[in-house]
Amino acid sequence: MPDLVAFLAFHAGLRRDFGRLADALAACDPADAPRRALIDEHLALLLRALHHHHVIEDEEIWPLLRTLAPGAGDVMDRLHAEHREMDAVVGRLSAVGRSTGEQVDDLRLMHRLVGDHLDLEEHGMVPLIREHVAADWWEGASRRATSGYGRDLPMVAAWTVDAAGPDQRERLVAATPVILRVLYRLSWRRAYECRAAQVFG
Ligand SMILES: [Fe+2]
Ligand SMILES: [Fe+2]
């Protein structure tokens, strides 16, 4: 059975961060440009990671499941359409020159869209992934997903570990390649914790 611990911890991070970014942005002093820049930077990272996650689902996971569990085609059509719906909000959140109020409203909208989407994905598809997808296929897809983060990998990896529940965290770190585990312990965790403290206070 595939180990979905990283996939689900990533979801937990998405469920958590759009809402608390909205709160952080709403509370940010308009004169505090350095903090605003850090919030914008964390948002941009989150949007890149979300986009990458959607690409892996749309181009690798759902196509495989369409052959292995064709009865879930309607759920996958809906998930695919919801990705496009989120893309529209991502486009607005990535645009320049928007007011803080517009950004806060769209972050709260993203928080709702992401939560509903992940409810459907976790109830409708996760059991089918566990039932039908081979563990080695999933491991290969996870490796491709990891390398696809490129320069964002240190921050995304530490963010994912941070979002995992305490019971999942040990399993997640144990399932990580040794070199990444060492880098995480030596520097990635500290860099992420510093960023999170600056963004969320
Ligand atoms: Fe997902
Ligand atoms: Fe998704």
C-alpha cells in the first residue's frame, strides 16, 4: 500500500496557511514594508507549491486512477475543474497592484476553496489511491514531485514537516532520503522556523 504521509501532510499545510496568511496580512501595519514583503514571499512560495501539486495530480495521479478506478471519473472531473477554479484565484493573488483588502478577501476565498477541495480529494480519492496504486509507483511519483520543487525544496519540505501532525512527523522524516534528512536537520528547519516566525509572528 502506498505511504501517503507526505501527500496528506502537504494538504494539512494548505488547509492551514491560506487562512492564517489572510489574518497576518489583515493585521500587517501598512508602514511595515519588510514584513509585508515576507508575507508576499511566503504567499508566492505557497502558490508555486500548490500549482506543482495540482500538476502532479492532473498529469500523473488522476490519469492513472482513471484506468485503475474508472468508476471515480466524475469525482476526478470535479477535482480537475476545482483546480481550474483555484487557478483563477491564484492568478489574481499573483497580480501586482492589488489592494490589501482584495488580497485578504481572495486569501479567505482560497482557504474555503482549498478546504472543500481537499475534503473531496481525501474522502473520494485517497481510499482509492490506497486500494489501487502500487507502492513503488507512488514512491516514484513522490520523488518526481520532490525534485520538481527545485529551489523551493528546502522551504516546502520544512513547511510540510511542520504541517504534519506529531504522530505523522516522525514517519515523514523517516521516509525522507538520508541526504534531505541531514539538510533538514542542519539548516532547512531553522530557515523555515525563522520565516514562519517573521510572517506569522
Ligand atoms: Fe491534493
Ligand atoms: Fe487537488
